[in-house]
Amino acid sequence: MRIRGKIGDWPVDLTIELEPEEWAQLGRQTEVPVTADTAAVAVANVARQDDGQWGAARDVLRQAGQMNGPELLDHLEGLAGSTAAGKRLLVRLRHCSEVKVESGADAPVYHWVG
């Protein structure tokens, strides 16, 4: 196998030589049987979880009326189970038509406008 191209400004010309049994072993290690049904179920489960978290995130702000960004992020991290997922919910709230974001003295303030 020969790979040619660039990484940034650097040219790359790489040749990989494997014996037939090495190729076969490599192929066996990468085989992952996934059926269409399994993939569809996984996508549906993620979508349901995201919809549930989204609804709960909106409820947190709706019940509070307004919250500063760091406080809201703390609530969302606990709700979503991770910092990254909490930040995704915060960004989604920022762009939601039911939420108004104002610049506060130290942090943005999120207001529920319904």
C-alpha cells in the first residue's frame, strides 16, 4: 500500500508492505458486525436521551426565571452527567428563542422569556 499526500506543507510518501497473513490478521481485528437495526436503535436511544436532557435543561431555566452562566452550567453538568454535555446544552439554550442572554458584570445572564 502506498500513501501519498501532504500533512500541512510537508509532503508524505509512505509505503506499507505486509505479508498476506498480516493483512488477514489486520482485517480480522477491524471487523465489527453492526446491523442496520442495531445502529437505528442506538441513534434512537441517543435522540431520546438528548430530547429528555433538552427538556430538563429548559425546565431548570424556566423554573429559575434567570440564572448566571456559571450557575446554569453547574446545573446542566449535573443534569447531563459531564462538562462537555452540559456545555452543549448551555450553547443550545443560548440560541433558543425562549431564552434571552444579557451581558452581566462577571458572566452572561440567561433569562427565560417563554
